Amino acid sequence: MARGKTMKAITRAEYGGPEVLSYAEVSDPTPGPRDVLVRLRASSINAADYRMMRADPFLVRLETGLFRPKKWHVLGSDVAGVVERVGAEVDGLEVGDEVFGNSFQSGLNAFAELVVVRADHLVAKPDHISFDEAAAVPLAGITALQAIRDAAQVEPGQSVLIQGASGGVGGFALQIAVAFGGEVTAVCGAESMELARDQGAIRVIDYRETDFTDESIRYDTIIGINGYHSLRDYKRCLNPGGIYVMVGGDNRQIYEGMFLSWLVFLFGNRRATNLNVDDDRRAEDLGQLRKMLIDGELQPVVDRTFDLDEAADAMRYLEQHHVDGKVALRVEE
Ligand SMILES: NC(=O)c1ccc[n+]([C@@H]2O[C@H](COP(=O)([O-])OP(=O)(O)OC[C@H]3O[C@@H](n4cnc5c(N)ncnc54)[C@H](OP(=O)(O)O)[C@@H]3O)[C@@H](O)[C@H]2O)c1
């Protein structure tokens, strides 16, 4: 069948809330020689998408334009779909292959019927998971893997507290920490406690009932994903030699992590680090996540799936911050 020259995509021309998103007709993207054109079956939304959409934190504007977005008019980077076309220099992938991956290094572009992705940032979709589930994995999974494996260097028997353990990144961080042998305490809302236990947490704390920083329990690692405590609180809750990994949370947590953690953690034999995803490892990490999916160590959780043209509603839903796992966007076959 001849491919049309236009496709449907979710576009934006202004910064702002979900109301800036529109379902529009745009030109088909053109893959380069090392790229693959993927016909999207599902994408998933990440915090990066609403942060870019709103330009929040403000520093985002240094990257994408001071007054209005000058690039990334189509948001999204998680991709699951079917190979439509391969670039001349691409080996190992063929038209019709079912794949998943992340287009982050090609620029945000995934909330669209056709998506260009670097070939090395795609892997074969395991047969036992759906396109929605596969699309849930890449960005959040890579973030979680780098937080647990590289930043925290979790080892068997270590105590790991994960704050925000039931969300997009947190759900993967919990499962990966368990797979690495960590003894995980999950901090999440009451509705998500059962899920966290099923995923292997040995203790689950409802953050509305108990503030873990008021307890006397100390941890080898604290992963702050949806956090809001002060750096001093995190430090106090660590064992000697322990580490606090700031992944995300409210803006205060992000700015404090960036600018003050070196000072607060200067003395006292505890460390703090801010997770900055290493782009050079994204491709191999995707392979490791795929293996963990196949080995049964990782099971994606999709809270809710919306059609692509409902992206604004999906964004509103995610921005409430009470999602279990991921929110997916689907394109019917
Ligand atoms: N550093 C990096 O490279 C990087 C990469 C990706 C993401 N991030 C950051 O990571 C953060 C989280 O992303 P995400 O996609 O996982 O978010 P998310 O899916 O929106 O997280 C929602 C989860 O957080 C829980 N939660 C909400 N308020 C909480 C609280 N006060 N205490 C504990 N848990 C709470 C919710 O639990 P309940 O529903 O049970 O209330 C829900 O399960 C964002 O700030 C994002 O920017 C950073």
C-alpha cells in the first residue's frame, strides 16, 4: 500500500497545560540512513513530556525556546510499533518487525502515527507483552535501571527505600532493585500498596499515614522519585556510607538536589547524587530491560490507555501524579 505524505500527530505551538495540544495533520517524517521509520502502535507519556509541554522547570526554555517552543512540536519519546521502513545503513531490522524503543536522541516525536528512531535505540518486542506494555518501558525503565544499577549500585542484601514507588519510574525501580537483591521499602499511596507488595517490596509505607523520615529506620539507599523532603531529612535516614539518589519530584527537590546537596552532604559519611541519565548507555540499557522482561524480572504496569487523539486527557490524568505505572497512548492498527 502506498504511504501517504501526511500523518496524524499530537502537536503544540505554545507552552502551557494540556489545552495547548492538538490532534493535527503533519508531514510524514523522513528517516536518515541509520534510522528506522516505525508505524506506532503505542507510546507512553513521561514526566519529561509534561515538563517540556509546560516549560517547567523554567530552565527547559534554554533548550527549547524562551517564549515559545522552537523545536519538539510533537512530544513523546517512547515507541512501540511495527517497522515501516529502514535506512540504507541499518542491519538487523526488517520491515514488519515488531519493535519497541526510545526516540529521545532523535528528538521528541513519538505522539504520532509514524516515528523516526535511531536503529540502535530499538529492540524486538517480546511476544508475551502487548504494544501498550512495551511502550511503557523505555524512558522510565532506563531511568530506573540507571538509578538502581549505576547511581545507587544496589547489591544483594542492601536496604533500599523508594519514594514514589508505584509510578512510572518508581514501579520499574522497585522491580529492578528487587532483581538486584535489594530489600525494598516502597513509599506510595494506600491504593498502590498491594501492587508494591506484589512487585517484591518487603515493607510498604502509605505516605499519607506515615512519614518515613519520622521513623528511626535507616537505609543504605534512598531513591527519591516523587519526593518533597529536605536534604537534611534524607541524610538523617541513611546508614553510614549510604546514598540518596535524587531522580525527580517537586521543583524544590530538584533545585535543592542540583545546587545544595554537595554542601549538605559534605560531612557525615553519606552521599547524595542527582540522576542524570547517561545517553550513551540508552541503547545497551534497552537490551538489558528487554532481557529482564523475557526473564520475568520486569512486568510493565499500564494504569490506563488512551487513544492518540485523547493525548490532552491522558496528560491531565498523568499530571495528577496518582498513576500506577504508566499511561499509554494507542494507535489502532
Ligand atoms: N533524573 C532523570 O533523568 C529523570 C528521568 C525520568 C523522570 N524523572 C523524574 O521522576 C519523577 C517521577 O516520574 P514518574 O513518571 O515516576 O511520576 P508519576 O508516574 O507521576 O508518579 C506517580 C506516583 O507517585 C506517587 N506519589 C505521588 N505523590 C507522592 C508522595 N507524596 N509520596 C510518595 N509517592 C507519591 C503516586 O502514588 P499514589 O498514586 O499511590 O499516590 C504515584 O504512584 C518526575 O519528577 C520526573 O521528572 C527524572
